[in-house]
Amino acid sequence: MRRLWSRINLRPSWVGLTLLLIFGLAAFFRVYGLGGRDLWTDEAWVALAALESTPQAALAAGHSTPPLYILTVWALAQVVGSSEAVLRSLSFFFGLGTLALFWPLARALTSRSGSLLGLAMVAFSPIMVYYAKELKQYSGDAFFAVLVFFLVERLRLQDRKWAWAALAVAGTLGLGFSHTQIFILPVAWATLWFILPSGQRLKVALLGGVWAAAFAAGYFLVLRGQVDPELLAYWAQDFPDSSGIAAFVGWLGAAFSRYFRYFFGEWGLFWGLPLLLAGILVLIRQGCCRACFYLGGPLLLALGAASLHRYPFMAHYGGNRLMLFSAPLLYLVAAVGLMLILTRLWEKRQKVLALGLTGFLVLALNPLGVIKENLYPSNNREEIQPLVAHLQSQLQPQDWVYVYYFAVYPFKYYFHRPWKKVCWGKSCVETDLVVPAAKSQHPRRLWLVASHFPSLNYMREFAGELLGSQWRETACLSRASAALFCFEWQGPQLAKSRTFPAKPGESGSPTPPAGTAYK
């Protein structure tokens, strides 16, 4: 008993305190405002699927959402409720799980200092924090990537039956929660095949067979029917340019430029890329090429899928969220590179340069901006709910409502009043709307509700093309990336005279300036 007690060190270590601080702040950032932001377009279709009455209907309405993700969210909605916080809770737990597993994975791959710095980068990255608070599967992409590679490392260090079973289950479940497991599992399988003794290769082959069977079942039962031609057309510009070597290199360079800016900030290409290259060099010299393989292997497979026009690669318009599965290893390798550079400078008594580099990185990262973004994310912030509530209070029996294409799903989620006089937007370039008349009487008012658009001027130009000169804007209420317009019918007589739309704030509810209302 005394011997056991002597092994227990009650004195807190600086590593333990640092981990406690990192995990505490990271959890706070991820839970803060979990339900305080309105659902945007992509989240809203998942929310509507979760409100379906049966699992089959939820799967059908989930579009390209992984089946187990949509079914789990559906079950949460049936049991707990359909508030924004409840619907986003699965992504929140995936975000926490990523942090919990990242630390032991990092310690198996690199030094304690590099692991701590990598953990801090994952914990406080606005991208990682945001997707732990979004109703989409991307937080699960990162979680299952870290989980699978963590189990591979455990199996490498200690051959146990439970480790094989856990890896088989994790890979199988991961295929149901995350589409990007098709890039992670081949890399995990290849790692086991080459690092384990040859006597273990039968087990590795059986493990690969389990994963292949799970993928085949999921593909033929669910995924094959979810291939959306519209999505493929939307991502067409993010498939490799194979018209020539120069064109391909230019396309690839632009893709990686977007990738580094997305995960490291506006100037990420200029400091993130050197740190990544330094980290790769250190890991190779230390004989830990696995970390580089865990990062580069899935990216290479994703590039292959993009070449087959099946998966966008480092896409435009925030499409790098589809690369979130690579973010934990990206931050880890970059952290290793940063620790190398700072250590070398310090050892060579270049303390001024080390401090200068640290100061430059602090300025580039903008800690106050990071804290603000983590607490109040601006990404995809579309405050449509108060506009829908205002619309419901102002509707009159003869009014019609037009819902802009990207606002259709959020409108359906937040509009809680039976109303048949709704025109659903068919595209974001729709023109010449014909409003159905009731008993041969043309409607006198038409409300246009919109979200996920560039600016108010853009929406006014869109409304002009859609409605024509016989409608005059009489009110405008706007919030962040959302707007509610009221148009009144002027008739053929008034349409001959030129009319001017009301400026924001001149009629209706007060409207903030466009510069502050839209980010």
C-alpha cells in the first residue's frame, strides 16, 4: 500500500495545468453560443430532415449528409427536441472528442512540446471551433480521422484483440458518419500492413475486408442514391484542370493557396507553408514518417477523387471545409516545424530572432480577433429568424411571399404559420416572376425574404429582374446576411413613371448600414 501511495504524485505539473487550461478554454469556446446563431442554408436542410416523422424520410431528405449522422440527429430531435443547440450537439461532442484523442495521438508521433503546441492550435483554431458548432458532419470528419489514426498507433505499440476490434468498429461507424473515411481508412490499412510484423498481415487483410464490406453496403444502400448532379456541377471548378501540365500546376497552386489561407488565416500561405515544410523535415529526421503519411496520404486520395470528378479538392467559397479531416494532422506537423525553428534559434543564442518570430506570429494570428471569432462566429451568420417572425406578424390575407433560393430551407424551419401564398425561389438568377392571382385580383403586396447573398444592392438588382418595374419597394428590414423586402403593386399606370426603391432605414424597421449588416 505504501509503495502504491509513493507512486502517486499529488503535485500538479506544468504540463497537466497547461492541458487543463487548454481543454477548459476549448470546451468553453465550443459550447458558448451553441444555439445562439440562426441555422443557415446547409444546416437548415439537415434540421428539416431531422424533423421528419420516420428515419426513412429523414434519410431521403438529408441530401448528401452521411446516413448515421442524419439518423443520430433525427433521434436527438425525437427524444430531446429540435432547438438549434440540440441539433448541433452531435457536432459539439465530435469537436470535444477530437481534442481528447488528439493529445495521445500527438504524443505517439512527436515530442511533448510539439504536441502541446499542436493541441493549442486545434483547440483555438476558429475553423475547428466553428464546425464544432455547426449542424453538419465536418466536425465528425476530423474526429474519425483522429480516432482511426490513434487506434492504429495503439495497435502498433501493443497488439491486443480489443485494439483490432475497436479499429474495425471505428472504421465501420466512421463510414456512416463521415464521407471522408474513404480517404482515411486506406492510409490506416497501409500503415498497419507495412509496420506490423508479417505474421500479422492476415489480421490486417481481414480488417481491410471488414471495412470494404461496410463501404460496399453503405454505398449500394445509401450513397449511390445520394449522388447529386447539381452538387457535381457546383463543384466543377474545383476538379483538376487536366488541359496541360502548366494548367494543372496553376490549378494545384491556387488550391493549396486557398487551403493555407483557410486553416492558417489570411497570411497563412506565407507562414503556414514554411512551418509545414519544417515539420515534415523534422519528422522524417526523427524517423516518424507516419505523421506525414497520415496528413499527405488522405490528401493525395482526395486529389485522386477530384480527378475522377467525385470530390472537390480545396474548393472555392469556403469549400475547404471538406478538407477538415486533414486539419488536426496539419496543425500538428506545423507545430513541430515551429518548435524546431524556435528551438534552433534559442540554442544558437539568436534570442532576439526567436522573440521576433514569436511576436510576428502573435500579430499574424491576432489573438483578440481569434477570441472574438470563437465566441461570436461570423462565418455563415445569417440572422433570418427575426425577419421571419416580423413577416409573420405583418402578413395580410392578400399578401404573397417570395422566398429567395438560398433562404428556402431556413424559411421552412423558422416559419410557423400556415400560408399557401408562397412562391419558392428556383435559382439565384431567377427572372420574370409570375405571381398567381387570387380571383382575378392582382396581389397588392409581395414580401421577399432572402439570406445567404452578397449585399443589399445585389438583392435589389435581383428583385428588379425578378419583379419588373410595376413593383415598388416600400420597406426593407435587414440583418446579417438576411433581408426582408416589401413591394407594392403599382399597376400599369404608375409603372410608366420611374420609381425609386426606398433606401435602407427610410421605411419599415431600422436597418443597419450595409457594411455592418453584411460580412
